[in-house]
Amino acid sequence: MSKYYTVYAKDKYDSILAFGNSLRCCKMLGLKDIRVFFNMLYNVKHGKDKRYIVVTEDDEGNMETIGGD
């Protein structure tokens, strides 16, 4: 099952920083490697990084918003 991500700047919800699969988002954000992207997702999900809002979507159309609390 594939996941797709849309990464927004928290203070500018209409501003998309990155979108696509994890590898594409990693490249668009200028991150060192894919592990850094997943670490960022973990930190956003657990409230440790409040700079981003991330919307995830899988192949079946299930969506989840991470961050933005």
C-alpha cells in the first residue's frame, strides 16, 4: 500500500511545501535522506515539531491530518 503526503507550513496552510510519495517529499524539502523525512513525520505527529501540517492519503483514499493542533 502506497502513501502520499502533502506538507504545509503551519502558519500558511495554503502554502504547499511538498507533495507526493515519501521520496519525492524528501527531495522537495531538501532533506538529507528518507529517514529524516520519517523522523519529521514522527515529530509532527507527537507535537515535537509544530512547523508543519501533513496530510497523508493511502491508495484506498483514507486521509489523516497530522499536526495543526
